[in-house]
Amino acid sequence: MSQSPATQAPIRRERPLSPHLTVYRWPITMTVSIVHRITGGALYVGTLLVAWWLLAAATSEQQFSFIDGIVGSWFGRLVLFGYTWAIFQHLLGGVRHLIWDTGAGLEKHTASRLAWLTVIASVVLTLALWALYFFVGSAT
């Protein structure tokens, strides 16, 4: 005997899964927002290192020589380079949010352009500051 359509079990369809992070293309505004939060946390750590360096300078020549050796190493300079970029990125991200607080730049296209401008300007300002540092340092 065959079952009537009313008594048949409903056909179960698999529900689509949400796209995974490796498949989903992050919008630049979301990426810059996440980076803004990360740089904010990194600035805490970097500022503690700068405070340690200043305290060592105020404490003794031996303490200062130790931390200055770390800061002057290739790894220390790499950390300082990252710290410099984090400062500029976080600052420009804050300016971007300040612009949004005025009600300007909230359109999708404009918000994306502001996000790209934030990224590009932070890299350019970091490279310019470090180029100036090496130019002035080599002149003395």
C-alpha cells in the first residue's frame, strides 16, 4: 500500500551554512574598525615600553644602557616602527570616527574611501617619520 501525501514525512532540506571567515570578503570599514581596536590595545603595551625607557633614563646609566640596547637593536627598532604605525593608524581611525560623529561620510562609498585613506595615510606618515629619523640621524 502506498502512503497518501498527507502522511508522508516532509522532505528535509539542508539549510545553507553561513560563510566562513576564509570565504567571506571583509569590507574595508570592518577591517579598519577591527585594526583600530587592536592598535588601541597595542598602544597600551608600547606605552609601557616607552615609560620603562624613560624611567630607566631617570634611574641610572646602567639601567638606561640596558633598555637602550634593547630599543636600539633590530628587533627594538622593528617594535618601535610598529608602535609608530599603531599611533598613526589609531589617531587617523579616531579622526575618521570624529568625522562620522558630525554626520558626514556615512555613505557606504564615502566610508570605504575614508577607511582606505586611513590605512594609506598611516603607512605614509610612518614611513615619512622614519625616513626623517634616519635622515637627521645620519646628518649628525
